[in-house]
Amino acid sequence: MVTPELLAAGPFHEALRAAISASGLALDRIRYRLRLRDVSISVPTLSNWQSGRRRPERPESLRALAELEAVLDLPPQALRSLLGPPRPRGRAAHPKGPEAMLQAWGKPIEHLLAGIDTSSDGRLTRLSQHDRIEVDAGGRLVEVANRQVLRASHDGADRWILVWDTDGAARMPEIVAGQHCRLRTLNTDADIGMMVAELVFDAPLARGDTIIMEYQVVGAAQPDRFVRRLHRTTRDYVLEARFDPAAVPARCARISSPSWDLSAGHAGSVHLIEFNAVGTIGVRWQM
């Protein structure tokens, strides 16, 4: 089901994925129907569009998108309007640390980044990230254990900048540095419920070096959801949610899904796996 909210706010790939699912059409059938409209497009291209790996930008792709809206029984411009302006190319396509973070979280965190060296943000390739979250018997998110593998694309990368949104929780959580990093700076703003942590590596990385780093967010006390905002592409992203055995939720879903599409089952856990992940990813639950 494609909700009005999803069509209004996007993101594009999630709205497209929901529209394809609602149509009941396989990608090869969509390609066939587009050919009947004199539009040639490959199944891999459609797959890349709905996964977020690519998006239509060239004139011929935008024409195909207009026909795709008709095939999926969507109003004209419903998907096109979610694309926004063309994405920058060249150096502008890879904004520096502060700019990339402000694009993702907005101006309210600008003062929290003051005094923090964000230059490493654009020097690290995100190879993998694994979030394991713990939910208590009251349905509150109480702990996030994060483990990620990073590779330096330039000499000198030496820290990770964590931006955390308390999502309406009554208190700020504790950030606990784990393997191969230490907490240097923690800036918080309780009024907007945001915090920025500077986690410094054991040693600066040379180009091509890799690091496995870990940290925990403890005492989050956030109700009914977990959201991870990836402002740069992560090749492999895994989210594992583990619920208290005494209070397994009745329903679970991806943040982007309009329906309750996940089940914790008897194991009391759910997980998501995304490749080339970027943007907002998460789960929500209902006790």
C-alpha cells in the first residue's frame, strides 16, 4: 500500500518500492508493460531504483518514470516530485563532514558540531554496520550495540562522529566507547533531544587501512521504534532487534512500511539486511 504520507514525503525509492508491491507486478512484467508504451528499461535498473542504489536523472530515465507512474496507477508526477533537484556530481557529490551531516540532520545540530573535527567523515568508506538493539518488557529501546567495519579512503582518518536523536525520550542516553575507540567529546542539547559524540580511534589510519570499531548507546528509553540515519552509503547494513521474552511485541514493521510486515515470533527478535544502504532505516513495534 502506498500511503499519502509516503507519496508526499518519500523518499523516492521507498515510495517506488511500495507502489510496485501494491501493484502485484513482478519487475519483468513491469518492464513488459513499459515496452508496450515504447519505453525500454532493464529489470536491474528498476531494481536499483527501488533499492535506492540509483535514481532516474537522465532525460530518457525521467520519461520512463512518467510511464512507470501510469503502469503503477499513480497520479502524474507522484514519483517524479520526490526526486528533487539533480544530485551533484564530481567533488560536490561528496560534501565534507559538516555539510553532509547538516544535510542529513538539519541546522539544529550545527552548534553541537562546533569544535569537533569532522574531516574524517568523508575519508571513511562504510563497509559494514551492525546495530543490535535491546527492548525491555515495557516496549522501550534501552540499549544499542553498534559494530562497524570502516576503510580509510585517505590518510589521516582518525575518528567517528556519532549523531544521536533521542526521539522524544525523557533523558539523554550514555555513550560507551568499545573496541578500538575512545570517547573524546560529547555535546548534548536536551531541548532538541540531540547529541553528538566524537569517538577517536586508537591510531590514525593510512589510506587502505581498515578498522573494526564498536560503541554502545545505553539507557535510551525510547518508545516503540529505532531509527538509524545513514548520511553516507553503507555497503552492508544489519539491524537486529531483540525483545524481552516476557513481552514480545504483537506486531513489528520496517519504519518505511505502511503495514506490519515483520514478526518477532517465538524467538522474540527481528532483523533487517540492506545492501548499499543510505537514508533512514529502522523498525517500529507495537506491544
